[in-house]
Amino acid sequence: MKNSTIQLIMIALIVMISGSKQANASLLQLTHDPLFLNQSVPPALAVTFDDSGSMAWGFMGRYYGYDTKQFADPSLNKVYYNPSIVYRPPIGADGVEFPQSSFTNAKIDGFDDRTSAPRVNLSTNFIPIAYYYYYSDGDYSLRFAKIPDTPGVDDVSTGQFNDRYPDEDDRGDSGRAAFYYNGNTRVDVPVSQQDNFANWYTYYSNRLKMGKTAVSRAFATFGPNFKIAWQQLNRNTTFPDMNSFELTHRQNFFNWLFAVPSNGGTPLRNAFYRAGRLFEDADSYQSDSFNANITCQQNFHIALSDGEWNGAFAQIINQDESTSTSGLSGDTDNLYTGYSGTGEQKIYPKSESGTTLSDIAFHFWSRDLMTAPYYKNNVKRYKGDFTKADGTAIAFTGDDEWDNPAFMWNPKNDPAYWQHLVTYNVGMGLEASRVVDYVAAEAANNDADPNNDFTPACDYIAGLSAKEAVYRGLRTGECDWPNATNGANKIDDVWHASINSRGDFFSANDPQELTEALNAVVNNILERLSRGSTSSVSSGVVTSSTKAYTPGFDSSNWTGNLFSRPLNSDGTFGEIEWDLSCELTGGHCPATDESVPKQNNRRVFTMNTNTGNRVRFRDTLSNNNVLGRFNESTEEIRTRLNVTTVDLIKYLLGDQSKEIKNNGALRNRASVLSDIVHSSPLVQLGPSATYDDTRWSDGSLEEQAATAGVTYEKYKIDNQNRLNLTYIGSNSGMLHAVNIEEGGAQGNERWAYIPSKAFENLYKLADPLFSHWSYVDNTPVIGDAFFDSQWNTVLVSGMRYGGQAFFALNVSDTSATRPDLMWEFSDEDDADMGFSYGKASIARIASTGDWVAFIPNGYNNSQKDYPGLPDDHEKNIIGDGSAVLYVVRLSDGELLAKLDTNVGTPETPNGMAPAMPVVSRFKQGTGAKSATYNEDGANLAYAGDLYGNVWRFDLSSSNPADWEASSNIELVVEAQGVKEQPITIQPRVLDFPGPDKSTERDSMVLFATGKYIEIPDRSINLAADQYVVGLLDGIDGTTVTRIDSTGLKEQTMTTNNNLRTFNSYNTVDYSVSDTLGWKFRLPQQGERVANPMALFGREFLLVTSTVTAGEDPCEAGGVSWLLAFDPMTGYKPGFGDLFEAIEVTDDNGTPVTTVSLGSGIRIDDLIIGSPPIVENQGGGNSSIIVEGADTTTVIGLSKFTWRRRAWKNILTE
């Protein structure tokens, strides 16, 4: 069977905003949300809130007489004040808590926002209220039942006030100090509890207020990624439009919620029917973001009620009887033939006269609510449980879990792929009669009197709770549902309705249980969204010799993962060994099914922007610079949420005690680790570069050090067994250093670093109104370099859309428990630094001996940092839109040269892609060996830009100022149009034509066009065809080439199903003077190259192209092609076609085995990042691993055997 764990995948669903061709003359439409997700398709929630008269009651359960002692004892009356519960105020549409109530001036109704709202002094004038009613909108006149102040009196005195309560003249009772009972003892509320009591009185003291407060706190965490509509049972029974939960619609929801009155019966059946009909309306499947029907939308109904349904209803009859369920499908290929009432289906049917809630729920789950041809049935199925009715594990057979009846009919799974409605019910003070019967029997059978013993309807099962035991009995058929005609049994019908729709039922008896129940509903919906969709994404698997490290995230709650798994000899992955998310969060780890201790006392650091020094970020933070910046950025949220600086710092470090689910004010998190989207793990083992200590240039610092015994070889030997780490960026705002040492504390975070550009936005993570944000969203690079009289290992990372900056850390000593901060380089150092989408390149400059980082300036450098401020405000650092390559000295971050192409404008900014430093053996345009040529450093660099140009930067001068001269910044390939064939990846470069220096002419520059960085890139309607190009540079340094040049010989392929094969070879003869190289046009509409290319020596160039899914956000995420080229000719590699496809049946399904070869192979997933190529540990050919939504695909590379030293790292270069 397929693994039940949520798969972290390298592919995703693609959504498209616009079908028109991409506009070029503007800033890029960069986004914090991953382009490759369909998270823009929000689930739709219908909310039903009970406005019946019983919601005004100040006690739980059915009505009966209370005396004061019973009513005011929280152990008996769960609504009454309980000193062990913290009563937090409700939360408004703006995410801000209501004010703390005043003990001496408490509002009777905290949702009455009038200045004249009635108030009471709880220290002198408290009267516990059994119930009261709101009569009409805006009229808060009350009818009440007052509980007398004398213990032992069973009745209540009733009365009605014509004016607003309390009215001394009408009431005739001055009340007393607030109190509660602890057993037989009356306790006056002590001073230490008065604020808490006041909050209870104002916001929780009856069912209605308790429900409003709990719903407000649960729904405060929802945002635009949900659509919501609402209704009441008796009034306001017409749903508003189903719209995104933001702006005015969000405000309208909270306005409605806080104004719900209490008067009338409990016509739940009518409300359920209206909710179902809502999702038979096409308008519920529309979105302003798309031009298509949202066919994959998941629909949910959340109903909160406190009573048994009543009222007339005559719409649907016996929908869930076994005789009434034939032909259930939602599609033409019927999924169901009807409930048999046997086997695994026993929990569903119930035959009785009349219409029940379970009939209605089943009606709107089992039917296709929106039919073809405009509504394809592609709602994602949900897999939640893998046990049989008796609780034992399912022994799966076949390739599809859904073919197994025990899995199909498990109520915790949802096999429906048609448009349907799932219902969650929350009952206030209500429990199913079968459960009540079970509890009573358990108590009677355990007491001392055998005469009390009786057998419950559902047999006792040791080790299970009452509800779990009854649920087990209902599934196995050992007991059945009672008839819903009896009042008490109608609660069983509410539970039955939840099960029939594959939802759930929660019973809540006090405010804490109600909050927990609503949180459980929310979490269950979020889990369904994540498991039911391909929203968990891997940005790229990285392997060492024996391990695979897979990052990923879940877009339903923006949590992240970093899994470690063994790499098997056949190239597949073993079981997950640890998950960084679990290590930081603690508790039960879903990935390993183990309990993991929470990693406390984390060592997290940031930078003092005044001094450039490292500062530890912790709750005792005292550094004036860091603390001041943090307080400035968090001032608004601290005021709005009434939290402290320490609260926020602890939260960001992993403390969850102040989250809303724990009665706090900060955003709920399922995991302390936020999403990992575009960052891939960078594994650091021992030093492994191939520097030759005998070949450093005479007089160089490296040569002098080697003479003194400070060799690179010694550095390698001394550090070959250093602690192994992996580095990963996350949108928690940090770069994490993670221990991967065998036998050590594997999976533990050793330290983390917060770049200063992420620091200023950290507060967003704690905001209940959180909208996804990027922080450290790029993959770091690492390299060994010589400076400060010794060899070092340096890490350099950008932030993608998380900030306009790069930062560098010295990671030579991996045993250190803190990062060695070297420098940060940002737009504050140069205004033309844009958002750091590219990666740095580490190299030594031959002419000066400097070890440097080549930093591309990225994108949108002319974007205003603070749009609300004037352009000339000091906080707005605005560049001129030019594409720039910075050369930054590695040791201290000094800018040695700004290589400005002067191409780009503020209105249509350009941007530089990652550069490739090159050891050039010959000067351009000459036949003589370069005087500055050395094997130990670069004297050229190549890079492409967003416009589509390719640049060559001459670094041969010993004066860095000369590098900035326009004569040394030469255009090699001229763009055809502006951003029509953009270049966003690093080029690859080969010496031409080979190792025989006597015949070398210069460099073979390999590049490809295409981008996937802004919202319009979701479209397949590109401005021009995209290409892979191999250009011979150096024949004539003054010649500028275009991709449409006839000097680039075009190769073509034919596509046959999932393979591409080359057509006849178009000769590439470099002895002919006008031969410039080769090109290959990507043949499919929308196909582009936005992933790094891998160069395997001279044997082949591996290119990953992608094709997005187009406009429909519900379509699977597009396709990718792996393409292999001879880097010199653009034809098939010299050893032949690289890929093999094996068909095991023919088109008619007849078993047959056919092996086909090709130089391109289709992957029916969108590859994000670079799939790893791994060695077959058992020998033989290597493989490419593509981890998909359900399985991991291992693609054998025909005729190619692993040569570890013959390829370049496709993830770090």
C-alpha cells in the first residue's frame, strides 16, 4: 500500500491568474506565496449558529430546577464561573481582544457596544442569572430567572423588566458580592480572581455569550484562505454571498456573530437543508481570483447548537436507508451501489419514519452538488484513518487503498471526489444517549450495589473512552442508532449526521471544552486540506552518500518539515528517522509516530546593525540596538494584542503558551518550524575542494602559507571528521544549523541566525491575522577560502523575497554553538541591491588574490520599501532598475566592485541572475595565452539578466576599479525584447574545445531562458519561445549574438508520449568561422527553464524544464521534462540516449514489456528545485530521484555510470 504519512513532494498544483500574455513594462509581481500551489482555492465554510431561546440559559443540559448551591457550583453547572479556567475576552474582526471587563463596572453583555450598555458592580450587586432573552434588534430588555441566595431552595423567582437590567426600582433586590460554590462552601470571589470573574460574567455567563466568545476566538485565526457564509436557526436564515474571509466580509461576519439574539425553537433540520442548498448554487464556487469554476473546492458546514432539533420539515425522506442509497456516485461511474448494512457499512444506515438530520447530511454528502459539463469531479479525497471497524489495522490489498472496503467505509476517511458537503457539529451541553447510557452503566456496574448493574446498549470495551467504545460498537454493528423520534435520542442523530457526511461531532460542557471543540473542528479541516491536497511541497531533496534530507511545508497552516531518511541501495528512501519540526516543537511526531522532547533553550542570534556584531536573541535581550529595533517593529502588535516584548520573543523562540488555543492572544501554530519553500538543505561534511597546494601563484598568500605548512590538504585532514551539519532556511525568519552526525543528537538545531532584513518582519509570525510571509527563503552556498592567514569554510545566503540582502557566516568550526557572523550586504550598502532571488558564487580572483562572493542584485530594486512613505523618505531605498553584479570580499564584506550593466529602468527594472566565475585560459579576441591566467583563480565571470542578456565580466586587471569600466562589462548575447526570454539561472561554462591547451580558443557558455518568480509566470502564454543554448565565446570578443542567429545551429526533438528523441543531427562544425554554437527550442507551450542546470563534465548537460498547468487552479500542477544534451553540440550525449522508459502493458492493456530510450523524459509533476542524481550503492548506473505526491520515482540513467568528480553541484552553483 501507499504510505499513509503526508507526503512532502517536489511537485505542486499550479494556479494561473491571467490567461493573457505577460506584461513586461512594470515591476515584477513578486509574491510571498509559492507560485506552484493552489492554496488560492480556499475551502468554503457555512456556519450555523443557534439563536434559540435556550441559548440564554446560564446552565448546561435540559431545563430543571436549581438551587443556588447547584447553580453556582462549577462542578455541577459547567457554565458557571470556574476559578481553574482563564476567561479570555472575545476577539474582533481586527484580531484584537475585547477589553478586560471591570469587576466594579462590568457589562452584563460584553457584545453590547452602546455607551449606555447596562453594567453592574460585581462587588456589591451580583445576582446569578439563570437565563434571559433579547427581544428585538437593539432592544436589550430582559426576561430573567433569578437564582435565590438561599441554599436548598429549589425554585427560582421569575420576573420581567420593561427597562434594561438591572433596574433597582423594578428589581427590588440589591444583590450581593460575587461568589461561587466549592462543594457546600460559598466562596466570595477573592481579589486575585476578580478580573477573571468579570470576564466570565461579561463574556461567558450564559450559553449565547460563551458561544460567541468561543467562535470569535476560533475564527480569528481564519483569513483570506477561507470562504465563509453564515446563518441562524430562526432569524437571518438567508446566507450572505460566500466570499473570502477578509475586509468587509470579515467585519460583517463578526458583526453578525456578536448581534445574534436568543429567541425561538431549534429547527436544525431546516438549517441543515439550507446549508446543503447553498452548495448547489454555482455562486458558492466562484472566486474573484480565477476565471474558472472552482471544482476542487472543499465544502464544510459547522453547526453550533445547544438543543435537540424540533420544528416541521418535509423535504427529504429516509435518505440513508440501505434501500435508498443505490446509485450514489457524484459521477457517471457509480462509486456506490448502496449501503448493504453489513460488514464495514453498519454504522451508516438507519430506517425510521420521518426525516432526520442524518438523512439530510447524507443527502448533501452522497450527491454530486454541481454536475457536468462545467463541474468536473476533482475534489481531493481525504485519508484520515487506516483501521477496520474492530480497531485493528487494515491489511491492504491491491494498488489503491479505496478498493479496500474497510478503508472506503471508515467514517474518518472521505472517499467523495465530487462536490459534496462535510458537516461538523458542536453540541453545547449535549451528549449522545448511547454515550450517556454507557457512562451510567459503567458507573452502576462499578459501584457496591449489584442491584444497580445493567447492560448498556453498546458493550463495555476496556481502555476506550465512552464515546470511542460506542463508536466502535456502532461500526461493528454490535449496537445501533436509537430512533431519533425520542427527544434525548436526537443528539445521537446529530452525531449520526456528522458521521454520514464524514465529519465529526463534539460535545462541550464548559467554555474550555467549547473552545477546544471549535479548535478541534478547525484543526480537522486544516488537516483535511493538507492531506487531501498536494499542498505539502518539497523544494528539493538533497542526498549524502547514505542519507536523504527532504524539506517541505504544509500550506494549510504554513508549517515546515525537514526529514532525514536513509538512502537505500536501489536509490529509494527508507523510513523517516527524524523531523526538525518535531525536534523544535516536541510531543507526538506524526512523521515517526514517536514522542519527541521539545528542544528548549534554543540558541538564536541576529545582528547589531550599528556594530555588525552577533547578538543572542532571547527573552532577556538587553542589547539597545536589537531591542530597540524589535520594539519599534512590534509596537503596533503589542498594543493591539496586549502582549509584551518578552511574550513575542518567547513565541518566536518556540514558546506556545501564549497562543490563542492556550488562552493567549498570539497565532496558533501546529509546529514551531515555519514553512520551508525554496530553500534546500546544504550538507556540510569535511572539506572536499580539489585545491592543489603546489599550484598557487608565486608570492600569493596561499603559496606562502603552504610553504609554512598551512596547506589546504592539512585543513582537509584536520577537519575530515568535524561535526556534520546541514543548513536550511525557513520562513520562521531563520537559517537553521542542524546536527546530522551519526550517533549524535541527530535532528537537533545547533543554532539559528536571523538576518537583520528578516528581523524587522518577525512580528508578523505572531499575528492571528497572519498572511504568509517570506523570510530566509533561499538555499545557501558554501565554500572553502583562504583569508586571515588560514583556511576557512564560509556560508553565504540570500533571502529571496524575504529581503534585499545576503549574509555570510564562517562555519569552519561546526562544533561551535553559535554562528560566526562575518557580514551582511543589503540595499543599505547599495541601493541597487534588489530582492535576493539568486545565489552567491564563491571564488578566488586570479589578478588580486582576493577570495570573493559574486552577488547578483536580484529583482525589483526600484520597489518602494514603504509604499505609504514618500520616495525620498530615509526608509525608502530605491534603486535605478539596473542589472548589477557585486564583487564582495569574502573576509570582511567590503564591496570591491559594482559591475553595473546600466540596462534597466526604475519603471521596468532589470535584475542579475547568479554568476559563474571562470578560469579563462585565453583573452577574448586574441590567440595568445592570457598573462593573468592561473589555475588558482577566476579572471572572467558570466551571468544572464532578466531582460534576456548574457554578460561577460573581465576581471583580469589587478585594480578592482578597472572591473567596473564599461569596456570590461561586455554584452555577449543581446536580449530579443524586454523580458521576453529572461535568464534567471546560473550559466554553465566549459573550456573549449578540451584539455589540450594548444588548441583551446575559450569558453563554451551554456544557458537557458525562462522564469518562474512572479504571479504572471503561472500562465502558459509566454511572450516568446524559450531556449537552451550553447554559445562559443571568445572567437571574436566584439561580436554580440542573438538567440535567433543562424550561427547557432538548432537541434530538434520529437515527442512520443513521455519520451523525447532527437531528430537528425544538425551539424555543429566549429571549424566553420560563422558557427557560434547550438540552440534547442523548448517545444511545448509554456515550457521554460527556471531550475538550475547540471553539467556532468563534457559528457552531458542535464536540463529540467517545466510547463505550468495554466488557468484552472484545480488542475494538477503541470509537467516537467528532464533533458540531456551533449554540451558541445546540443545533440544527444556521446554515449547515446540517457533515459529509458519501461512500458509493462500495451494500449489495450495486454501484458508486454517494452523498453524505449530517449534524451528527454516527461515527469507528470512540476519539479521545483533540482532533483538529485544518486549513485546506485549496489553498483551500475546512477538514478535521478523525483519525489511525487504519492510515490517516489527513480529514473534510471541508461549507459551512464556515476563519476563523482565529473559533475558540478546543481544545488549550490
